[in-house]
Amino acid sequence: MSENTPPVMTAHRAGLVGCRSCGRVWPEDTAICARCHAKLYKPDRRRLQLVWAWLAAGMICYIPANLFPMMKTQTFAGLSGSSEATIVEGVIELIHYGSYDIALVVFVASIVVPIAKFVAIIWLGVVAGKPATVEDAHSRLRIYEVVEFIGRWSMIDVFVVAILSALVQLGFVVSIHPGPAAVSFALSVAFTMLSAQSFDPRLIWRGLPLHSSKNVNGTE
Amino acid sequence: MTGGNYDLKTGEGLIACPRCDALHIEEELNEGETARCVRCGTVLAKPRGGAFVQIIALSLTSVLLLVGAIFFPFLEISRMGFGNATSLFGVALAFAEGPLLPLVLAVLAMVIGLPITRAFLLLYTLVPLAKGRPPHKYAADAFRISEELRPWSMAEIFVIGTAVALVKVAGLAQVHLGPAFWAFCALILVNAASRGFMCQTTIWDEIEDAGLKTDGREQVPGE
């Protein structure tokens, strides 16, 4: 444990650029990493445009995903009724069956996580590169890591619809068909994942004042 | 010890943290050691002994499991004498009606295509390295693409989706789990193990040191 942390030198301050795929460091104007062939780019707020663009696409797709039915259940060839359920109705149906735990999984994966992700990405995009303390930076990075990790789990509901509509094809008795919301929900999840991936976490740390760790020493 | 030999002009011998851009001097770690970024704590390297052979074995296992998972029945249901069994292709083909067709391809890709592709890319990269031979021509691209595809390969999410689907179906009909379902459960464990052995930095260093043509700047560390 070093009590006297020296100021952190970054690739950007040294006039270099680090490869985010393999870690190699190159002179600032290099375009492609010669080791892993990934594109090199500097931590720059202008790249946030990518984040905003994918996020907008994801949020737009999330609207029809909630308005249209995820799946359509037909019992006795529609004679004893066919029902269409949107995401929210699906959750309510599960609660009626008494399977509260599964209802919670679907509710969290299809409603809480997507909305929390929209909010988190907007917030990260707004504060990225703005002044911050070391503690702020750590908590922002933590939030970024959570968003990055959790995004793909929203696909659960799409898989549920896929499995159910393949499986429940008992001809006359009961059959389940996927609805249009399944597609727009899948797209929404995919776009939000791309948005989170295009966020550059190095921006979080660019907001730190130069030699911040030196100043913070005495107060910690 | 090969650390300390770096150049701030060209970036030689340096490593930048992918999460916070902090510069570190490259050092060869001993097996079992873990290097973390001084600023944000991201793991930069954690070489493990025999990791390549383990990852190769686990990749082969996951290919076998996935091939089995495609052809064996996944779930079967029955009610009032009507029965239906479905394999994974059946699951994806459920979307084959009209405008939902693109989702067929996406689901198939995320559940089967990408995990198999990743396994083959890893084998392509690691088999020559484990044998001590020079890497294949496109080893660097193969490994980079394999890492980029990681978040899109969703076998484990599919299993949780199955669990939810089972509960929903339980009221409608009787359900039997097929061998393909268990193959997927095994796949989760295999993937987790493979992840535990994987150290990207070590693999990049090995690709470089084993003589992949980069820019002639690589230095084979002399002990």
C-alpha cells in the first residue's frame, strides 16, 4: 500500500494513444494497432455522438416494444378465446398464476433494467469528461461496468417468446405465436448494448484535475 | 525481470489501461500473479499455468455440447394426447413467419452461431501457441474478433429464458426436458471455467512473442 501515490500519467497526457483491445501503446497519430489490428482512438467527448445515436435508436424501439403484444395465445383454435399480452400484461399474468419469483425476473429484465440503463447511459454521457473527484470517477466506472454487464440479460424475454412459440404448438388445443413487440424489444436491447459499448470509460477519468492524487494525499 | 525498458516517445514497453488510460510499464508476471491498474483497479493481466491447454479443451467441449444441443430435442410438451417436441432449430424457426424472420437469424446466431464461432476462433489462435509453434497468419484478428463477440454470445441467458418459459407453460401442458437442455446447462459451466482461465494480456503477448509479424517492434523477453 503506497500512501504517497504519484500523479498518474496517462497515454493521452503523454501524447500517446492506448489500444483498448490489447493495451499496446502507440504514438498519438497511429490509426490501427499493429498488434491486434483494432482501430485506435483518443479519449474524446466527440465520440459520445455514437453513444447518443445508438441510445436514441434503442429508446425509440423500446416504445413499440411496450405498446404491441409480445405473444398471442390461442386456445381451442380461438374458440375459447385468444389472448394477446404485452410485456406488462405478461408480468401481471405471471402474478395471477402465483409465480411471483418468475414475474420478478421478467419485470426486472424487461422493464427495470432497460429503463435504468437508459438513465445510466444518459447520465454517464452527460458527466463524461466533466470535472470529477477520484471517488466520483470510481463510482462512475462502477456504474459503467454494471450497465455493460447487465445489458445483455434483457434478452431473456425475447428468448422466452421464442421458446414458447416453438414449443406450444398443440394444434387445436393451444398454440402461441410471437408478436411484433418481440422484434422491437430485441432491437432495443441490441441498440442499447451498442450504445454502452461505444461509451469510452477513459473519458470518466479525463475529468480529473491534473495531479489530483497529489492534492488529495493530505485529506485522505 | 524485463520491466523498466520503455520509451515515452513511441509507447514501446508500455501498457495503457483500457478503462482509464493510465500508463504502466510492461513487466513479465509470474504464473498466479495478478496485475491491476494503479488508478482504477481493472485487472490488466493474470497469467495462469497451463491456461492455453485448458482453454483449448474447454473450447472443444463447448463445440461438442453445442452440436449436440442443435440436434437433440430441447423440450417436449404434451396435453390431451397432443404432443410436441422441439429442437433449438425449432425454437428459432418459430419466428420464421413474415416480418419476424430477421429475429430467427438473430436468435440462432446469439444462441448457437456465436458460441461455436468463438470456440473455433479460440482454437485457431491457441492451438499453435500451446504447441510452441508460430501462430497462424490471422491469429491476432481471430482473437480480437472472438473478444468482440463475447457479449453477443448469449447461451447462459437462453437457459434462464428457458426456465421462465417452463413456468409459463406449466399451466398449459406437461413439460419434459430434453438432452439439449442439459447440454446448455453444462455449457454455462464450461464457459465460466474458460473465462476463469482466460488472460487476454498473456495471449496477446504470446501471439506477439511467438513471432506474429507486427511491426518488428516486439521484443521477446530474455529471462
